[in-house]
Amino acid sequence: MPYLIVPRQVGPDWAKVWICAINEETPSEQMALQVGDSLRPVPANWRRFDSRNERYRLTYQEFTAGGLTPRGRYGLRLLVAGAEVATGAVSTLPDRLPLPGGIPFTVFVGSCFDWQNDRGRAVGLAYQNMRTKPDLKLLCGDQVYLDSPYQFFLQRRDIAQLDAKFFETYVNTWYQPAMDYSFHSLLKDGANYFSSEDHEYWNNAPFMTLTAALNTATAEGRREWMDLARRLYDVFQGGPPLEFFAVGALSFCKADTRMYRTENRQRFMRDHDLARIGQWIQELKGPGVLVVGQPILSAKTSVLGNVTDWGLADFRQYDELLLYLKQARHSLLILTGDVHFARVAVCRIGIAPEPQLVEIIASPMARLKVEGPLAAFAGGGWKPAHKALGDFDLQREKELRENANHFLTVEFSAKSPSRTHVAVRFWPTEARPSGLPPGTIAWQGDLQ
């Protein structure tokens, strides 16, 4: 079994790197991480995850490399007794946005990856074929499908069976054994900021789902499943539910809207986290980028949420979020996924002369395929944006109307001290006789 390294958060002069060994020993006195030309000993700060059936053991830690330079790109090599056991790369944040004509600050946006439907390694191959790699990746949820295939859950599974199944799903997703251009080839190249969505737990979590009814019909069954899934999410993906970073006047907020949902549909996040988002919007000095798990410009799900998945608009907190958005003094870019189509929608918001809200959806990277009577649970089908923010000039249909597997990149450059130019590019992850070719600009505009 392998050693893995996956970069996580970065700053202008530091990078965090997740290191793990799956069913391998971790001799720290002989282990080092080479960051560029610098060889750094790996301390004995290991943590362990052991499956209940004792078949799987994961030893892991998060290593912080400091003393780096802004927007430097560093190769990563994990060495055990001098022998290379894993590789990767990471780029630090720039200390300011590049000017037009320079290489734009670029983020990858993707969601919804079912490893069982990427056996041709299309996602990793599409990423490797990019001429210039993104500075970092924003993964908006459903990086794993713990509730797939649904046939496995047609009978009730005990906690040991769930534990083993979930671990195997993460390993198969993160590693895709013996495959070049696997999903891991994407994860190991550049920083990763993760958010969870329902399939990090189960379809429509934390509510009961028909696709795993025997395990989710009771509160105790849902609690057992959630506890296991949350532990594995923390181990493999990590990061707090609310994260902030900035590049010059461009500010990012990554907010998890699934982890703390309540079954009475009052909250999709903790109240103090939502209040912090409102404060962040008020304090913006330039455009803000808000990363969430589900689209904001979507209508209520009505009763179908009971059997498919509740959206943000189905929760009481949604109105509070909209109020914060309406009070924005600077433009906001929403990056999201989940719904199995790509879309760009633009509307006017806020109290300043020119603020806009641009919502960009990137979903799926590798679509979950469900056949038979439960096919509706796989979702999909392009839908226009909902006029959620009132009587604003909502441009519902931009150039991006795609249901195919894909990811997006979003490029940022400083057009002036008060304006940021944004360009969205489309990258298909499946072979199609027609459609947008790789790298097509799907939308661009200026935000301030």
C-alpha cells in the first residue's frame, strides 16, 4: 500500500502538506520531505486511524513548510531512508494580483467525483494536459461518494462494515491504485481547499435517504454513519468549516454548508460562522470570493427535498445569507458545485454603484451513475438561475450551459487598483464529439 502526500492550505511564505502511509510503517527518524531544494526532517507527530476490522491502518500528519517565497512553485519528494516513496508539488500564494499581461492568479473549481466512473482516469489526464497549472484548487464537495454503490446499502450494514467500506472508498478515490493520471495526480499537484457536501456522508445528509434507508431511517443509524464519515473527512480532507485567505485586495472565504446542518432545517452552518461571513462581506476592501457547497441562486426544493436533497434555500438561514449579500459594498463571486451542471449567472447586488454577484457552478468532475428506479438520485439537467435576490437585473443565461463532466478554472488579474478582471475557463473531463473544447473562456468580466 502507498505513501501519499497532498498539499493543503498555503500562504505567501508557507505551505501545509498532508502526509500519510496506508498499511505502512512510518519511521520518522529516516523520513524527510524535500521541498524544492530543501530537505526537511519529518517529525514524529503521527496520528492513526485503524479500521474496526483491523484490515486497514492509516498513519498521517500535517507538515508545515515555512521560509518559502511568494508564488513560488516547489517540487515535493517524500523520502524514507533516502528512497523516494511519494511526490507532489505546491505553489505559494502571490503577495498581490498580477497585472494584465502577466500569468493570472488561477484557481481550480470542481466538485462531484465518483472514482468508479473515472476508471479511464479522465479527470487526472485533463488536469495533467493543462499547459499552466492552477495556483490552488477549491474542491466544493462530493470528493468521495461514501454511499456508493447504492446496491451495497440495500441491506443494513453494521458499524464495522461501514467503517471498512468508507475507508476503502477513500483509498480508492485518493489513490486509484496502479493508475497513472489518477485523481491523486490532481490532488498531489498544488494546494487543496476542501469542503464537504452530502456524499461525504450520504445522499441528503443529515436526513434519511431512500438510497440507504436501512442505515439512515433511525436517528441512531444516522449518528453512527455521520460519526464515521466525519472522522474520515477530518483525516483525509481536513480544514476548518470556515477559512479565509487573500491575494492583495481579492479576499476568499471557503464555507462548509453541509457539516453542521440541522434536521429541523433551521441551519446549514453554525450561527456564528454565518455571522462571520456577514462581517467578512462588510469588511471587504475589494471583490470577495465565497466558496459554498450548493448554489445560492436556486429556488426552494419543496417536498422533493425529502427524497432527493435539500438546498440552501430550504433552510431558515438562507434569508439571513441573502441579507448579507444585498448589503455588499464590493462585488462577490460565488463558486459552488453539487448540481451536476455548469452555469454562470450574474445579478446586481449591494449599495455601491457597481457591485455584482457572479455565481459560477462547476459540477460534476466524474458523474455518479445510478441505474434503475433510483436513477433520479444522480441529479443533473441544466437549470437557469433563480431570482433569489429580488428584482435585480438577473442575466440568467450566460455562455456556459453544460451537463458534461468537467472542471473550471477562474483567472484573476488586477486591471486597476479598484478593478479585478475575472475569466472562467471550461475543461471537459470526458471525450465528446461536440461541446466546448478544453480551456474555452466561458465568461469574463471586471469586478470591483
